[in-house]
Amino acid sequence: MSVLSIIYVVLFYVALAVLIGGIANKIMLYKRVPAPLKIAVTPAPLTTGGVVYRLFYEVVFFNSLFRASKWTWIFGWIFHVSLLLAFFRHLRYVISPDTFIWPLVNNMIVQSFGHYAGFTMLVGLAGLFARRVFVDRVKYISSASDYLMLLLIMGIAGSGLMIVYVAHTDVIQLKAFVMGLFLADPQNLPSDPILLVHITMVLFLAMIFPISKLLHAPGLFFAPTRNQVDNPREKRHISPWGAELEAKDGRNS
Amino acid sequence: MADYDIPETHEFPIIPSIMEGSMAHSSPFVAGKEFQDDMGFPSPEEPGELIEGWKEKFLEIFQDKLNKYRSLQVFMDGCVKCGACTDKCHYFIGTADPKNMPVARQDLIRSVYRYYFTFTGKTLSKFGLAGLVGARELTKEVIDEMYSYYHQCSECRRCAVFCPFGIDTAEVTMAARDILAQIGMGQKYSNQIIPKVHKIGNNLGLPEPALADTLEGLEEEIEDDIGVKVRFPLDEKGADILLVTPSADFFAEPHVDGLMGYAKVFHAAGVSWTISSKASEAANFGLFIGNYESMREISLRIRDAAKELGVKRIVFGECGHAWRVAYNHLNTLAGPWDFLDQNYPIPQHILEFTKDCLDRGILNIDKSENDHMTLTFHDSCNIARASRIGEEPGSQFTTPRQVIQAVCNNYHDMAPETIHDQTFCCGGGGGLLTDDLMELRVKGAQPRMEALKNNIADNGVTHMAAICAICKSQFTKVLPYYGMTMDQIVSVHQLVSNAIILDGQGEEAEESDEAE
């Protein structure tokens, strides 16, 4: 096995561990820290089912962003949907042809949608980048990392498209490499430069996910402003540390 | 009238180009030692300085807050700087200062969070690259900047409506203000008022004898006016309802006309009620300064008063943030309320009470009494976005409008993007209703004033009704800056008061008319 392949095997495992460990760590933190007060932004749902619907609408349609800014919404939404389609397309590298899921992934629709998603993803990202450059308010709030993040994902999309259009790689060997990772049976990685650039950037993105603003993904589900049921008069809400205060002075009894 | 420009109003809203530093000079008076002491906050040896070890203390309290408030922890991490909130704050629209954009306001402290509490910030700062991820060191200048701009936020949550991640700048402002107070930089206005609530019973410092006197005066006023004896009971044990209302209702215009409205509704409904001198204040400035303990202390007065007087129900008067605390937090902070009558909402809003009376047809209403006015309604931020009145999501919008339209013939809403949950703050909420922030208040009122002026031009509106003591006081003050008059702001229950006809009303009044 080539040295390069060994390096990438290690990188894959490290990146995966950082990604999963880092996100799990953050989610546990968000779960552990209590929400001492009812702070739902109203009008808010009166039931848990209503909250699920509210979050679903936010996650799938970016409802609040739609109300806020149509331009940011259209570029942001196109980007995220493209990301999802590209993700589906890539599933063929991790699914064995023997399983029943295979036909669901390896078909014309998923593959071609996922492929064109590369272009739409670039359109979305370019729009978001342009907003940072041309809208004075958004420019003011942007740090270098905000631009770099967009450039990184643009690089991933761009290199991905190049693999499809400019410099094909040995996808059979690539799949063998990926499946090898899962089976703890390391295989060689095709050494095409564009593929390596593509993979390196993806691994870097995975590793910075838990320590960057990409935490907006899990954060969305933990915002008390959106995930609380509007029932403070009907049901008493009290945090562990709030209850401790009460126990100390007994003034609530 | 002022040594600054009053913002222009336009036919259609205009988002200003940013003007860096345009409000950097705006900062409220810092609380002196006496007020810090009253609140249990430390004070520096020299005024204008910070306490010894302020930096460590700041970071320690910040960490403690991150451990105690999920909102703060999640909001510090989750912002992607998408810019959705940047044009939503009335203070940004009115001042064009980019630090009044909600995300920039959050970043004042998020930058410190990134520097001291994140792997990325901690690592990059070692190489002098903290700025790459928007992290910065905590310095005295940063503290001063926070003090200035966290007192240019009215905690109105309009930004939180539009944030795709539900990030609420109010939560960040509250946390920052509390940390600042605990390193010796409390705000004078709020820290001066809160102790009065505990020592005297209300924000105004109106003691029991003066309150009794005022209420007696109101009884006489109504009797002179309509010839009916409407009572304003104080500290009456065994009354069914405890009315908790902002103390501005006892003396300020147009607030007091609203209080007379509540009293007439209670009278017509035939319920027994009382005000408590101990809890003669609905406002809870503990919310503004972001201090849970303080907010709880203030709330517990109401529990104590309700128990002492043996009431069965609690009704709140027209007040925005007070209703936010009452609706959302009273159960948490001062509950459980198992000793009250469980057949009624605990607490209940006066509009819920009045709406119910109107629905049951027990109020005798003559709408023509309000025919000299054409009304519009200002949704107060804390009622629109931080609580509910009525039984359905959004009934905080319909209930006041239904009540107004039940007592008035002429009504027109303002532009849809300026009402309901998109309503604009009056410009004086969240602990900013102080003369040392007048410029900010005037400029922050711009979006609301613009919508009102356009409604006046398009629909001949003459008056704007509100259900918040701070809104009413703020509008009374800023309307003249925009070419309108202070009496164009009215209480919703003032309209009810005008239109309601009580049993026995009229006979004596007509006699006195003849005597004139």
C-alpha cells in the first residue's frame, strides 16, 4: 500500500472521530445546560407536535430566513439542497451493491440530480459570497473565516465537478478504498491530484465542523426560542438551579 | 429641539447605509455606589473605573452564565453571519450605526467568547490570528463598547423573529448587562428603580398613603364625570381579584385613563378586586438587567401579596414587559399557584378579562363615544413576540384589536410589515426609558413613527392605542419630535372607558351639564 494511501486512511479516521466526537460533545453540552426560563418567540405552538412542525418548517424551508431576506434565502436554500443532493450521490461509495438500498442510490435520478447539484451549489455559494462583498451590512459583520468557509466549500464543489468533467478518477478503486475503511481493510486510494484536493478539503471541513459556525446545524434544534411549547401558565417550568434557589429560601412554598 | 438630527420618515421604509461610530457616544449613566450597593453589585473604588480583578471576574461570570443558560451557549456558537437580522433593528434603522445591527451587537461579546472559550479562538490567538475568526481580547475599551451598545438594545426580539436559528439578541444583551453590573458597571436607571420596588412597592416610589390618596381622587373623578361610584380598592382582604398594574397607571397620561377603564370593567362585571400597596407595580426591571434572582425577588412580592390578601385570581394591567414576565415567568419564579382559583388563567391579562366580558355581552357599550377618533394599534414587542393574550397562538394580535373594534367605529392597521410579530419597538423599552438616552429613543422610534405617519396620511388615523406603560410614556415623549402631538397616544382601556355605559350613568351627569 502506498504511503499516500496510509496517510489518507489515517486522515479519514481522524476526521471522522473529530466530526462525530466533536458534535456529540457539543450536543451533550447543549442538552446538559438547562433553559431556566420560557423564552419561545411567539406566536409559538401550544403542543410538542406543533414544535416538531415548527422546526421541520425551519429546517426544510428556512422559514424565518425567507421572511427576513429573499436573496439570502434563495442562495442559502439552493446551496443546502444542493449539498443534500450531492450527499445522496456520494452514498454509492459507501453502500455495497448487494444491499437492498443500492438501487435507491445507484439510479439515474439520484446520480444525475446529485451531479447537477454541483453547479447549483456553486451558484448558491457565489450568491452568498457576493452578498458578503457587496452588501455593506453583511460585509461589516464578515470575518476572514466567513469568506474562507465559503471558498472552502466552493473548492469542494469545484473539484468535485472537475472529477466528473475534466479529470476522471478510478471510481472503482475509490470505492474499494472507502469500503476498506469501513471494513478495517485498508486499500489504495487513486492518486489523482484533483481527487486528493477534493478529499483533503472535505476532511478539513469535517474537522472544523465542531469548532466553527457550522454548529448552526445542531444549534437550530436547541434554540429555546424555537423549540419550547407555549404553555407557561398551564405547566410550571423550572430548571434544576432555579429549584435549588427555591429550596434554599423556601419562599415558593 | 435637539442637537442631533431627527431621522426623516418616508413613504416606504429605507434601509440606511452604515455609518460607523454614529452612536458610539450614546451611553446611559453608570450606577453609583449607593445604587450598586442596593442591588448587591460591587462598585469600583473610583467612579468610571472597574472593580479590581474585573477581567477574571467577567470571564468567570460569563462561564457561569454559559453553564446556566442554554440560550446563551447555543447562541454564542450558532451564528453564521448570514445577515438576515442586519436590517431588522429599529435602532439600526434609526441610527445607521452598524454596531446596532443585532449580529454586530451579539458579536461584541461573541468575540470575547471565541477568544477565551473556543478551541479555534484560543489556538489562533497564540499566533496573533484571533481576528481571523472574529475573536478579540477583553480590554477596558471592549467593556466600554459593550456598556454603550448593550444599552442601545431594547430587548424587543424583532431580530429573533427573522433569525434562521432563533438567535435572540435580547438574551445576549441581558447576559452582558448582568455581567457588566457584576464588575461594577450597572446602569443607573434600572439599578435605582429596582430597590424602590422592594422598599416602597413600586418603581415610582409612591408610598401607600399617597397611593390611597390617588385612588380616592380617581373615584371622585369618575363620580363627577358620570355620576357612578366606581371603587378603586386598596389592600382589601378577601377580594377575588388582585390587580397588578404598572405604577405609571396611577398618575401618568394616558395610562391613568386606562386604569379607569379597568375599574369600570370590573365594576360592570360585578367582581370584587383590589390593588396591593405592597405589589403596586407590575413592571419587573429584573428582566431588563438580565438578573434571574432580581426578577424572582420582584415576582415573589406578588405571591406574598396574593397570599396576604387571600385573593383567588391575579389580573395584570396594560404593560408589555411586565406581561412577558407574568405570562412566561411568574409560574417559574413565584409559583406554584395552587392556592388560586384554577378555573381562570394564572395570571390573566386585563384584555382577556375585558374580551370575555364583551363576548358574554355583559358590558353596555356605546361605540359612538369614540367617534372623534380614528384608531390604530401598536403591538408592544413583549406582548407580540414574547407572550400571548388569549387562547390561540397569535391571539395576542387579535384580542386587542377585537376589543378596540368593539368599542370604536374607526380603526385602521398600520403597514403589515410593521405590526403583529414584525412590530417595531417604541424605542424606549428594555430599560432605556431614561432621559440620558433621549437621542437613542428619538432615533429608535423612527420606524414606528414612519408607519404611523403613513397610516395618518393614508387612512386619516388620529390616535394610536397601546397596551404598554413604557410604549405610552415613550410615545408621549417622542411624538412631538416627529411633528405629531403627545396626546395622540391612548390606552386601549381608555377607549373602553370612553365607550362603556355603567348602570345609573347619565342621570346625574346630565343634571350637572344643565347646571353648567
